[in-house]
Amino acid sequence: MPYINFSEDDLYRANTADLVSYLEQHGECVKKVGSTYQYIYTDGSGTHDSVTISGGKWYDHKNQRGGYAIKFLQEYLGFSFQDSVIELLGGHCDAQTVRPAPRETPKPVPKPFELPEPNSDMRRVFAYLTKQRFISPEIISFFAHEHKIYEEKKYHNVVFVGTDENGTPKQASVRSTLSFGKTFRITVAGSDTKYSFSHFGNDGKLFVFEAPIDMLSFITLYQKDWQQHSYIAMNGVYESAVLKALEDHSDLRNVYLCTDNDEGGIEAAEHLKDILKAKKYENIFRISPQNKDWNEDLKAHNGAEYLPAVPHERRELYLQSVSELNEMKINPNRIANDLIAAYNSADRIRLAKFSIAASEHFLKISGVDFPLDMMKDRLTDEYKCYQDKGSISVKLGKLQNAMKAGLEQLRKLSQTTVELKITARKFYDIADCALKLSAEETLTQRAEQQETSEEVPSDEPQFSQAMNL
């Protein structure tokens, strides 16, 4: 097929196509979870459900990457860029009319699950876990006796095994034990991701971790009555293993999300909390390590070098802006004009303050008292950092759409109580979009300043030179 020079409109329409509808029409498996959908697919390493989809946007929580519809077809369905666009446009684009060829995407044949061959002993693994990772020897021995930890024969890697309710191995992950060079972690081909490295006690508490070493580190740090608790490692962010554990163990009442204290871990905790709430689980709590993860806490506890926590800058900027919102007086006769003026000023915080004040105003007319503090609490509670994706241009587009919806709502001359509440919500949405755009602009500015400081050498004398040392 000759190269097609797609128009900007073609690319926009393709990227904003309803990805869920497309996948359902082509026989792919998607499942609704809360306000989003999960894409469920099978490859050589097993069945996966770590990809969520909302409209034309998707995000892979296991691999921490995402994008829009065109990239999805390339990444998961094997299309070229050109064929992806044509598929999503149904064969019709501005450049020329093209009929897509029959879609024949070969389905990968799943490999049967088979555990790596065990070594005759686990001296290297034991030394790695105790000397480098500071995990308690007694805890390692406990899981080794349950055949959930062992040493691989060929490369002497550590193998963590996930079993079903009958103790049958269903899943395994392999991690290198090298103290130098590039380390790696893989999931054994054919693994059933509904199962993972775990331990189940009888006190109704389930502690959820990203990886087996995090789980073992936490147990080492908090050993009192540990066997009475339940623990599971997701090997990334495979929420399917957590859901299966809760389904099989109805006595589990309290779930503690112990993911890493970095951007990926914070987003994973928020996302998993929403998934669990959609499944009617209510007692969900977050426990964060002080440093980047639980093994870094264990290293710090033993006086070794450790990695500090990594703040979620976008989330922190948004929440800080919310906390700093203050009252603003508005003229009820000039709301539309003042809204446009606030937008045109490019002062996102000013626009957010005005929009919140307008939202509060319309709620009050409708008979609902919803003051600023409650507005701020709502913004904080409803913010989902795992959904707050996209560049400045993407977020500017969302703000423009929110502005358009708000102004259209204002043009309705006589509004019922219900319509007044809708108007209030439109202004709330404008504020939310403005705050998200403000955070993104700040992050971009910081990144540009950092690049500039790294690229431009300073001509100032070094401290030792200035002091003639």
C-alpha cells in the first residue's frame, strides 16, 4: 500500500475513536471495571489484564506506559502506524479513500506453564536474599519449605512461585541474583496471573505488594504474628491475583495496599483501590514505605545505602493548588464575561478560583449549601493521578471543552433546580481541568529549566577557586 499523508483531522479522529467499541466489534476481550475498562489478552507469558481503557486512551499499569488508540493498535494488535489509522477510521480518510484489507491477526499460542528446573540447593539464593536484601533467614526458610522459593539450576536465579488453593503451582516469577551488571525479572511463560506469590493466614487482613522481595522485606520488618496475616505480591500491578485471592478467601475483610512510594506505586494503589471499591470492598487502606519501597526501608534499618521515596510531583502540585484555593467574590450578572476574561488571562489558578466560586453560587441558588472547604475536599477526593495523563496540549484541549460546555450551559435562560446543579458541575469541571493544566505547565517548565541548567555550563568560579584554595 502506498504511503498516505494523513491530515491532522484524520489523526485526531483516529486517536479519539472509541477503543472499547472497536475491540468488542473485533472479538477482543474487554471488561468494565468501575468507570473504565480492562483489556484482557493472552501472549507467551500468560493472560494479562493490566491495561485499562477510557474512551480512546489506554494505560498499561504493569509496564507504566500508555497512549491513544493508534498506538494501542500498534502495541497490542500488531498493526503498522498507517494500518492503525485506516482501521480506526473505517477506511475513510481525507487524504484518499482506502478500504482496509481483511484483518487477520494471528493469535499467539500460549505455552504450557512449566517451572524452571530447581538446583540441588539454594545457597546462592539464600546468600542473595539475606546478605544483599537483608531478609530474615527464618522467613526465607519458611517459604522454601512450602516450595514457594527456590534456586533455579541453570542460572541460579531466585524463583518465586504462586500456587492455587490446593497448593498447585500456577505462576512463577524469576529474578536474577547478580550483585553486578544488569538485573532482570521475568514471569515464567504460561503463568496464570490470577495467582501469585502469597501467604494466607486467618486474621482477615490482606497486605498487597508489587513484588515478592517487597513482601518478604515487610514481613522481616514486622514479624510479630506475621503468619496470621495474609500477603500477596502482584509481580507488577496484576490486580487479577488480588481479586482472585479475595474471591477464594471470603474471610479477608481489610485490604492494605503496600505498593512502592514512587510515582508508579502511588498510581497503582489509587487504581487498585478504585477497582476494589467497584467490587464492593470497603475496608481499603494505604500503607506506604518511608523510602522508595519496603526493601529500601529494610536496607535503611540495617544501615545500608538505600533509595529515598520518589514523590508524585503531578499529584502533589494538584493537591497543593487545591489546598491554596481561597474565596473569590463574583458578580452574578457578569459570570460569562468574567469566566472568559479569567481564561484569557492564562492564569490557571485564577480561573480555578473563579470557577469554584461560580459553582458554589449556582449550588446555593439550587438550595444546596456547598462551601469552599467542601469543594476543596471534593476536588481532593475525586482526583485520580493514574488518570491524569497527557501533555499540555491534551489538557488544554480538555479545558477548552470544559469551557465550551460551561458557556453553553450558561446560555440557558431559565434553569430548573436540576439544571442549576448541572451548571455548578460544569464550573467544577472547569476548575479541575484548570488545576490539572497548571500542574502540567509547572512540570514542563521545571523540566525545561533542568535541561537548560545541564546544557549551559556556568562561568562562575568554583568555590575552591573563589577562596584561592
